[in-house]
Amino acid sequence: MYTASAQQATDTRPNILYVFPDQMRNDACGFWREEGFREYRNAKGDPTITPNLNRFARESLVLISAQSNNPVSSPHRAMLMTGMYSAEVTGVPLNCNTDFPANSLNPDIETIGDVFSKAGYDCAYIGKYHLDAPTPNDPERPGHYVSEKYPVWDAYTPAERRHGFNYWYSYGTYDVFKAPHYWDNEGVKHEPYEYSPVYEAKKAIAYLKNRGNVRNPDKPFLMMVGMNPPHSPYNSLRDCMEEDYELYKDVPIDSLLFRPNITDRTLPKMKCAPYYFANVTGVDRAFGMILDALKELGLDKNTIVVFTSDHGELMCAHGEGSEAKNMPYAEAMNVPFLIRYPDKIEPRVDSLLLSSPDIMPTLIGLAGMKECIPATVQGTDYSDYMKKPISGKRPQSALYFKNAGGSFECLGDTLDFFPLARGLKTDRYTLAFFIDRERKLAKTYFYDDMKDPYQTENLSLEENKELVKKLCKELSYQLKKIDDPWFKEKVLKDLIGYRY
Ligand code: CA
């Protein structure tokens, strides 16, 4: 175990820079249309302009099939930070807002910030956090929420809930991208009038340059930058930079949203596409700024850089009835995942089915601190595999989760959660089961992603009995491994079987 006292100016452990926008699907990375990438996928990438990501991809391990297992903000972030699937332990089965006051990251669980901080890293968090339910703790107006609007989404995370991050410049959730706000280490609120990804890139660069003596330069650093865009709303120039909108405004909507699974081309949301993609380009610009600064400071060689996203965005796929995220569709679950570690990770494209809880132990492993992975972690450390694909194991599947509010008290607060859906993504198939409140099967989503990459044909369980049996065996095994509520209650026992 590394201790702070063992830190030297000669500490050669790598820095870690983790950049993650919120609602950016894997297809939105422009390089998927380029040679060297497009031949790996049977779906076509979006027509986006992402020059920085395209360049970065050629220096990185690029995952084709990284999955956001519970593809909505707070639950994904809880898995990312803790390496755990269990929402009962992380405390975050649902998005954090005042409807469910108990829904906050468990302060007693060891998160990625706790581990790296304890091991002698300087730890910084910049941008959207969304892991605490709002409480009346506005640092400027004690006893009040930071936002009086209902439902109250935004939150202030006080020092004792920051899990090892000693540099803090963050907020809960707030979707005004050109007038964002942040609370700093001391709880002082900052309200810049600048497009938030670019502003956050500038804060990240100031941290790298150690302006204002904000970090200990003798320590390696872990810096996480959570950019909110792309995220709804995507309606007007209030939501993106004008120069980015210019790139898409004259492109016909049917070329921007060409996916054959868009069944209703009259949806009002169709007009959001240019703003959505403008935000993808805006995030790319901000990411490029940080990469340039790393290089300029000579930090690029010994810094592991990850670019990924919370989850994706359907952007009209699968029709009106579908949510934009939180669904078992590829547009929601499949996220970008690019990782660069010069001379240690060979740049390549790989089909590793990485899950959200695998990220934390893998980063700890890549930093050479396997012994620091907490016993509570349920994800897998793929650092050996990332370094050398012939060594180490590969996952057979990635789980899918969706929870809903459980029982309600008379004032309307949700007291607990209901495990609404569980499913599985394998190399070839997607299979998910939704239940009603009587725990009976309500709906299935079943696709052959190899033959049908846009998931247009929901396959029959009846006509594919042997295959369903095989997939259910894998699902049983995965649910048992994490002691999921569906395993404990044997939900849909006749169908899933719980034989493994
Ligand atoms: Ca989100």
C-alpha cells in the first residue's frame, strides 16, 4: 500500500485524466466514419465533426462495445466511482433529486477518489457530479436548497461528502450550458458566462499548470472532468456555441439522423439534431484544449487519458414511446471509451465489453496499485488485458439495469426503488426483461445486434427458446454474482430459471 508519507518528487506513477460528457453515444464519435475504424462496426457512425477525438483515437485503445449498464446519470456515476453494481450499497439506484431524499452516494463506501487520495494522489473533480440528492445546505444561505425550483435537481456537495477529492469545482446538475455555475473547495459559488465544456477545460488547464498553487506538484494526480453537454435541452443557440451550430445547420435532418430505426420522422425532437451534434463538436474542442495543455506541459507521456460518457442518447431512434436514455438500446448503452497510455497500452480497436463498475478497478490496476482495489469492488480490473490483449480475461456479457421509484410516502417522496428491468448485452445479442408491479413480465427487448445493428426487429422468445435459455443462464450467473434483487427474489423464475 502506498502512503502519503512515501511520496517523493520522483514518484513515477502515472497521472490520470478522466473526461466524460453526459449524453454522448458512441456513434457520435466522428472517427467511426474514418478508415481504420469504420470497418470494425456494422452500424454507421454519425456525421459529426470531432477532429481532436479522431486524432486521439489513433493514439488510443478504442473500445467498440463499452456499456453504460444503467444508462442514466447518477446510477452510472455511482458504479463508476465505486466499482460496484449494488445500488443497495452505493445508495444510488435512481437519479439524484429531491423526490428520493435517500438517493445519495454512500459516504462510507470507498470510491475512486478515496483510493487514489489515500495512495498519495492529488485528486481533482471539475464539472457535473450528480451523486448527491439536494439538501438544504446552500453555503450562502444555510437552511435553503441551492435551487428553490421543484423538482429540485441541483445540489451542493460539502467537503465531507467529496470522497477524497481535495480540489473541487463542481455542481450537482444544472442544464444551462452557457451560464453554468460551480462551487469551489470553500463553497464559494462561481457563475461564469461561458460555454461550460470550454470553461471547464480552462479550469482543468489551470489545475494542470498549478495556477494559484491548487495542487501538490510532487504528487501524481487524478483529475475527473464531468462535462454536462451534450445533454437536453438541444433547442437553440442558447444550448451550444454558434460556430459549432454553423457546421450542422445546413445539413439535411435526414442525413444527420439517417438511422433506419427512426420510425417516426415527424417527431418534434428531430429538429434537435443539429444542436446535439454541435454540442458533440463543442465537447471535442474542449477536450482538445486539455490534450494540448498536457502536451505543452510535457505531461502527456505519463498521463493515462480516458474519454468516455455517462450514457448515450437515442435522438428519435425507436419512436416516440422510447426515452432518450435509460433503455437497453445501443444508442443509450454503448458509450465511447478511449484510453491512451503511451508505450503501455497499444493503440487499437477492441471489442472488450467493458461495464461501468470495471472502470475504477481498471484505472487502479493501470496505475500499478492492484493491491489498493477495495474488497467491495464488484467490477473487474482489465488493466492487464488493456496493456496486452493476449493476457487476462474478457467478459462474456454486460448487464443492463433500470430501476424506478418504489413505494411513496404521503407527501410524495419515494422511499425505496423498484427493480424495473434487467438484461444482458453479449458480443452478439441484447436481451432485456421489463416487469410490472406484480413482478410479471411486461415487455422484452431482444435483438440480434450482429444481423440487426439498428435493433429494428424485436425477436420472439418463443421462436428462439434454446438461445433464450443460454442467454438466461448467463444472466442468472451475472445477477447471482452481484447478489441483485432479481436474483434474491427469483424474479421471472419460470423464464430466467436461475440455473448457472
Ligand atoms: Ca446523464
